[in-house]
Amino acid sequence: MARARGSNVLGALAFESAYGVAPGSGFMQMPFVSADIGDEQGLIESDLIGQGREPLAPSRDVINNRGDIVVPLDLRFFGRWLRAALGAPTTTQGRAATGTITFSAQPADNATITVGGQAFTFVSSAPTANQILKGATLAETVANAVRALRASAVAGVAAASYRSNLAGTAIEITHNTIGTGGNSFALAVGTSPASNATASGSTLSGGVTSGPYNHVFNSGGLTLPSVSLELGMPEVPRFAMNRGGMINTGQIQLARSGNLNAQLGAVFQAEVAAATTQTGSLTAAYELERFNQFTGYIERDGVVVGDLVSGSIQWSNNYDVVETIRPDGRIAGGDPGMFMVNGQAVVRFGDSDLMALAEADATVDLVYGWRISADKRLTIRAPRVHLPKPKASITGPGGIQQTYDWQGSKGAAGRALTVTLVNDVASY
């Protein structure tokens, strides 16, 4: 007798045109780690008295279908889950123009770099507009430069994004517009006083309208799609179609090793089981290419958070499930509520940078990211993060760690969360 095995379970996902109605086509076989979904109907103990001590038959309760789906964080399939959780993305093909300003040593006092037509001067104390504070080390100076450029209100400067390289020796510059428009963005470095810097060119370069696809998913959509997910156990056989699915929550954990997965909390309306598949002809599946834990990072205002031990990011659509009274005992749907994003960063206590920001009640721009190559990457950005003030607990002779359980709110662009997936999929 054949028995169902997890290794042979088939999971196929499609987007619904009408809530709770499984489509006849458009299903794609999806990789997943686990799925805890399906109809669940409890029993209500009899409340009758005067019938003796022997138990009476219970009554059936309403039907619930909600649970977690754990999926790999991968280059292509994850875009379908993101669409289900956040709505359809804005997709642009091409590459943005990029460039670098690389330092061989600390710049001299009053040395300059020019970015987007605006000169910035390095000073040793009390920086004002268009000035950059020199740090005790080159890495600190580069970090200060990145933050000054990101905070600039000059239109030419604000047309690009800035981050420090991992070594803290270079400013990496990416134009905000995909395509050729950023190829004229000007760069220059001063020589007297010596900036000890080298620009990658007189302008940014490499901006094209061909190449990878940039999918940008934003939180806060007023309407979100519903999905149908069939879980097939061909040995039995049993093919359970779960309809009217809403992806309510998501959670991703960062660690030094192990598989990188996302846990998605879902609410479905109904499960309908059959002896054969109900998906019709499947859409061709993507090639599976996973992101790895060791390629992950967290950036704060364009600079990688040092001595990061672990981290996480969670979001929720806070669906208001419509639990109406109806003869089939099922929900009527759900309405997205107030969006929420929060997370955690655990760092070794090596400096007071984050602590000072928390004490000052300052907001920061956090980016969680994973990268296979320049054309294969995933970034999750919370542009306005509020840090709590943690205590530095001393529990023994080992290193001291601090845990920041942060909360996000909408940034200047009106979004609390933006996810960018760069790959070779033309459309989701």
C-alpha cells in the first residue's frame, strides 16, 4: 500500500480572478519547506443536562483554514509570494548607472569630492551643509560621507543612492533611475588639499535598458490578491485545493549558517479535495536558485551594521477576517488592516553608535539584503525605523550583546516597507 510522503507532495499556486474561486489555469509548481494549512473543524461539547451521565454527541463548529507556509528565499519563485503578500510590483528592465569613489587614505582637512555637481568638504569638527566630518578611521570617514550624501537636499545629489563598501574604503554610488539617464551623473575628487580619493570615472556608467528585471514591491496597498494553493499527495491519491488564500504575515530570520527561508502566515476560505489534480495544465516553473544565509547583511543608512550576530524582519497585513454567519461555516473574505513591520538586530557591543541613536530617539533607514550577483539580489528596506534603548546585559566573561527590537513606520515616500527583487523573470 502506498503511503503519502512529504518528499513527494506537490504544491501548485495560482492567483485568483475572483475571491475563493480556483482558476482553471495559471498554476505553477512551487518549492516549499512545509505547509500547515487545510480545513479544520472542531467539535463543541454538548451542553445539555438532565440526560444522564453518559456523554451526548457533540456539535460541529465552524470551519477554519489558516496556518503557516515555509518557503525558500530564492531568486525567482519568491516573487510570486511577494506579489501575494504585498500586491503586484512595478517592474523595470535594465541596470542603473553606477560608480565609486575609493579612498587610499584619510582625506586632508578641507579636501573635497564632487557628486552630482555638488562639492562636499571634509572637516575635522562641526560640519555644516555640504561638509563631511572626518572620523577617527577611514571607515568612519567613509560612513560619514555616505550619510551626508544620503541626507543632502541638493536635487543632483539626491538623484542617486549611496552606500559604503564592506571594507569601509569606498563610496558606492547607484543612480535612482534604471537605464541610461544616470550615465551623465558627474563625479570628481579634489587633489589640493589631497582627498586621497579616486573616482571610477568622470561620470557614472553602465546604465542600460536591457538586462535584468527590477521588481519593486511596496507595502500599504488598499487591495491585495487572493491565491489558490493545491497540495497534492499522489500516493493516496488526494489533491486538496485551498481557495481564497490571503498572505497575512511574513518573517525572515538572518543567521550565520543554515538554510534561508521565509515563514508566511496564510488564511484560506476553503479546502476542496479530489482524487485527481484540479490545476489544469501547469505553467512552466522557474529554475530554483536560493539565496544563502552567509550572503545576508543589514545596512543602517547605507553602512553595513558591524558585529551583527543575528537578525529578523517581520511584517503583517493585519487582515480583518470577515467571519459572517453562513450555512457552509466559512469566512467571507478579509480586508487588509493597518500594515506593520518590525524586526530585530542582535549585535556585539563594540561601540555606542546604535545606542546613541536610540537614546536620541532618531530614526534610521534599515536594509536587509542578500546577493548572488549584481543582477541577482533581494533587498528589503524599512526606510524609517525606530530603535528602542536596550540595556547592555552582562551575563558572564564573554562578549556583551545588545538586542534592538525595532519598529517601522512610513518614510518620506509614504511606504513602511519596500522589497526589490532583481532577476531574469520578465513579469509577475
